[in-house]
Amino acid sequence: MTEDDSLKELALSQFGLLTHTQLHALGYPRSRVRHRVESGRWQAVLHGVYAVSSGPISRATTLEAALLFGGNGALLSHHTAAEEWGMVRTNVGRPVHITVPYGRSAIRQPPTVVDAALASVNLCRGAGAVVHPGVVVHRSRAQNFIGIDTDQPRTTKADTAVDIAVTEDTAKAAYSSLVGTVSNSRIPLVDIRRRLEERRPRRYRKALADAVRLLAEGVQSLLEYRYAVDVEDAHGLPRAMRQAPVSVDGRTLFEDCDYSVHGVPLIVRLDGRRTHSMAEVAFRDRRRDNAAELAGRPRLVYGYEEVTKNPCEVAREVETVLVRGGWTRTGGGRCRACEWSTRVGTR
């Protein structure tokens, strides 16, 4: 096999990419590499990583370049792994996040842009155009245990969920991130618990532990989380039983929030528009409504807009039904927003 044949075979296995170290091993000196880049035959994608073509850089090539830059053992992680798992929407302009073994020398890379001197030989982009969005490098001492061997290795779903939560700006945002990611991506709670024990996060430990407790109580969506935190907790209302079983037409269905444990047979249903618009689900909900009416159980229904934009009003309505059913407030009170609106109204 000739030198060029070896180069082509290796490049094909790496989405058309080669590293400086690999090129050196194949007998390509720096001067030869520089000539191919300056002539427009190759492209410099990242520091020490080259595309052996002048064509557009695909998403897969962009990710592979970051992994090659990170070296052996590098994993796609954080928001990039979340994109690849389908946890969040792909953002091609976002830097690629990788995690490398602790002690690796790889450092953050800014976006790679077409140099003005090379614009005339670049067939796809003009001067200043972005070739690669850059790389954010994280390090882990548990590198051997957090990855999964896909075509382009990435962190596991549980590790990814914890990682993106830890990068949030506040504890509350981390709490919300973990609840939303775990519930929307159907990540087993046992996996999250194991990761929080084995890889103790560097910050937000209490917030993340609280998020796990809320998920363990039966919260299964971001809407349910916002109801529990912004409506119940913020207004001193009792925590309902989550996913309480109810028999309807011989089938066991589940109510989002059941206050029977507090002596009031109130049901609060949280109506996620996307799921509940399905014909089968709408029919099921009507049957649950009828079953609740026949059983003499009061029920309230709220959607995402009401819970997130008017949590105080939702709390007032829930409290009205709870008090009417015999519940008595023993501590806590309304949130500051409620207090402020009350003061404004009495001026």
C-alpha cells in the first residue's frame, strides 16, 4: 500500500479528516501539509486537524474534528451529546463540547474561520466564513465509565443530563434542567441517582438531589415540575400525590395530582397540549372526567400557559377548592408576587 493509499484509507474512516500527528506518521512534513491547505486542496478545520477536501463540512465531520482534536478517549458531551441523543434541538452554530481524560492538554478552541489570504482558493466560503464552530473542552477523572461506544463516542444519557444541569447559571435553573431532561427523555431515575453518587457534581448538589426527589414523587414532565414548584411550594399548598391510579372502564389510568391524601378528593389535571390533543388521549380524558363526576370528585384542569404565566391565580383556585373541602392552612403563605399584587390592589 502506498503512502497516499494509507492516507485515503485513514481519512475515509474519519469522515475525511486527518490529524497532524497522523500525517507526520505517514511521512507528510509540515511544509507539505501547509502547501495543500494554501493551494485549496485541503482545509484546516481545527488546530492540527485537516479535512482532505475543499468541500462543505458536514455535521458528522464537525463532531469528528472535535473528537480528533481531543485525542484518544475524547467523548461528545454536555449540550453536544444532548443534541445527539435528541434531548435538545441541534444548534449547528454552537461550539462542540467534548470531555477528555483528566490531565489531557487539549484546550478550548475558538471558531475556525476562512483566512483572507485563503479566501481565493476556498471553493465554498469567503473570508471570515466559519469552517468549524469551535470546541469547549471538559475534563473528567471518570472518563472510562461515562461514555457509550457509538460511531462517535458520547457520554451516556444520565451523564449528559447531569452535565448540562451543572453548567446552568443558577441552582434553580439546574433543578429545572434536570427535571425537564430526565422526564422528557425518559431517563431511568435509578441511572441519575447512580451518577450523582458516583460522580458527585461540583456544584448544585442540593438542587439536583431535590430534583431527583421530585421526580421520585411521580413528576413526569416540565409542566408538572412547574406546577409543583411555582404553584404548590411557592404558595404553601400541600403536595399532591402524583400519578395516582384510577380505574376507568376496566383500565388503570393515572391522575396528575390527587389531594385525597390531605382529606380533599380534589383532582388537578395538567393538560400538556401536545399529548392531550391526540384523539385517543382526548377520549381517555373525557372518560376520566366522567368517572370523577360520577364519584363526586371536584377537578381542575390547567395548561402550560396558565401554570407558567399565572401560577398565583392557579394557586388561588386550587386553595379555594381545598379550603371548601376542609383543608386548613397550617403554615407558609402566598409568594411575594401574590403579596405585591395584594398591596397594589389595596392602594
